[in-house]
Amino acid sequence: FKEKTLAMIKPDGVEGKYVDAIKEIILDSGFSITQEIERQLDDSTVKSFYAEHASKSFFSNLVQYMTSGPVRIMVIEKENAIADWRALIGPTDAKKAKVTHPDSVRALCGLNSERNCVHGSDSPQSAAREISFFFQKSQSGDDLTFH
Ligand code: CMP
């Protein structure tokens, strides 16, 4: 069965002009993009999106980074989308990704463990939460509309 996950290109990816290359990787890997929006996130939106990391030492840097420019947010769909997108983006630390996963998206456009250029939901629970965080279902059906 088809599964949806949230894919986000972070400010460094958008600014570095990686959007088209990343979308090509997504489509070439068999995903369809069912929703897409570019958005400048503010502090409270990032804090709420990353609430599970609120106590981490890197949290304030993360908020600063994620508000530093627009992000491209997409809902992508295919069988096994959640695990497959995570595998495609590679490890959190982009520096490591360049060594251990040279074909990954983070090896392509990330810099380090913070500036890792893309996000992917890590479980069905977070995919559901993160998709509804940015998009909402229309009243008529399962069409997603911008939140
Ligand atoms: P992401 O997969 O979007 O989920 C949480 C984000 O926090 C992560 O990508 C990084 O951008 C950031 N992050 C995770 N670990 C660290 C770390 N050790 N130092 C700085 N930033 C981090």
C-alpha cells in the first residue's frame, strides 16, 4: 500500500539551489509529490515542529538555522515511503554521510550534523504528525490543502 511522508528541503538546500536536483532524485526514486509549498518558517513554528528536541543543546542553533531562509516542504508518496526517504537522505551528520553514504542526498548538499539540508519523518507516527502540521485534509476528501 502507498504511504506518505514529509520531505523538507532546509534553508541551506533552497539557498544552494538544490531544490530541482532533490526533486529529480525524489521522482527518479519512484515517489510522487502530492503536495508542495515553499515557506519562510518563524521561531514559534520551528520550535513547535521540533518540540521533541527542545531540551537539546543544539535547539537554539536549530531554530536559528531553520528560520534563516525559506524551506520547501513536500508530501511524497510511494510504497514504504517513510523508510525509503530516510534511506535516501542518509545519516543526520552530513559530514559522515559523505564518507559512508556518498550517494545520499545529505552527502550531496549537507554540511554537518546541523546543516544537513533535508528532513524526513522517522516513523509512521511522526509522518502523520508532520504532514498534518503543515497541511490539512480538505473537507471533501483526502486532498491535502495548505495549512
Ligand atoms: P532532522 O532530521 O531534521 O531532525 C532534527 C534536526 O536537528 C536534525 O535534522 C539537524 O538539523 C539537527 N541536529 C540533530 N543533531 C544535531 C547535533 N548534534 N548538532 C546540531 N544539530 C543537530
